[in-house]
Amino acid sequence: MAEVPAEVPTDPAPSFARCFAGADGLRVLTVLRAMTLDRALGPDAPEAALRHLEGQRQLVAAILALVARGRSG
């Protein structure tokens, strides 16, 4: 793995905030939330589908948390 140069900030939150700023960023976050956090599987969903969706939810939740932290300073 490459070493991070000293001038590159180690906290990714500001980068996430910039990446998802503006109308396009809001649209992408809205779609990601709808595809994962706001989605429910039926009672007959296989365990693999549940695990897959949970992994997606965790990733989207991490992205949303980084964006929020980056926006708050």
C-alpha cells in the first residue's frame, strides 16, 4: 500500500462532504438511502439477501456519517 504524503489530510470526512455537496450529491445520497436504508425485504427473503442488504446498509450509513462529519467541520 502506498504511503500517504504529509500534505494529504488523513481525515476523509471533508472530502466526502465536498464530493456529495450540491444538488447532484444530494440526489446520489437520496438514491443510496432509498436503495438500502429505506428498503425492506419480505419475510421469505433468503439469508444471503439479508446479509447482502445489511452490508450495503452499513456502507451507506458510513458514507452518510462521513458526509455529516465533513459538513459540520
